Amino acid sequence: MATAVCPGSFDPVTVGHVDIIRRARKMFDHVIVAVLVNPTKNPSFSLEERIGLLKRATKEIDGLEIVGFDGLLADYARQKNAHIIVKGVRNITDFDSEMQMARINQGIEPELETLLLPARAEFEHFSSTMAREMIRYGQPL
Ligand code: PNS
């Protein structure tokens, strides 16, 4: 059974994340949505809230495991016997930071591959940062 990890802060999950998770699930039997426990960014939503929102947003997708993780992603993937990390990229800024993270993970665990999926055009402008702003100012999402 091929297992992939979709890691992130998910602070909060967006429609773009859900699209990437759905597409990852089409390619892999089992997808672990790994929610970073303590992102350096000081999350607006608690781990429980982020996991709860993810569960609601992905309730129609089967074969998912939605869990918190702490420490290095490469170590976590090894523990879970997952050899693929799946991330979405919206633009060149995402690509740049994803490349950096992929290379760090390659250095830690050479067998661990990162698969970057281009975000769909309709989700290009969605971000957790924007969602937090809208929530803060009471705008409908
Ligand atoms: O939602 P994000 O900011 O794209 O998620 C980033 C995440 C969680 C994938 C990244 O910060 C991460 O893997 N953190 C765990 C620590 C780690 O493994 N660092 C080395 C790779 S950058």
C-alpha cells in the first residue's frame, strides 16, 4: 500500500489544501494529512481546531489519516513508512520555498521524494493568511 504525507500548518485549511489532498488521494492508497503541532508562525488556530476543520473539510474523502506531528517531517515520514511528500504550489514564491524544504528533506532522508502539484488556477489566490484576515474582519469566507 503506497502511503503519502500531505504536511502543513493548515492554519486554517483552505479549499486549495483540500484540492491537493483530494488529488494526492487519487494517486496514493493512503494519505496522511500531517498537521505541524507548533509552526514557528505561532498559529491562530489550536492543533485541535486545525485538525477539526480539516476533518470537516475532507469528510467526503476516504483513505485519509489526519494527525498532528512534531519534529522533523522526514523522521515522521520514516516512522509512518511513507516515501512521498505531496505539496501544492501556487506560484514562484511557493515553488522557491518548497524547493528549499524538499532539498532539506532530501538531505535528511535521500529516499524520501517530494511531489509538487501545481495548484488549480481557481485556487491560486486562496491562502491561510488571507482566510485569517477575512475571519479577523468578519468577512464571509
Ligand atoms: O503549511 P506550510 O507552512 O507549507 O507547512 C510547512 C511544513 C509543516 C511542511 C514545514 O514547516 C515542516 O516540514 N516542518 C517540520 C520541521 C522540518 O521537517 N523542517 C525541515 C524541512 S523545512
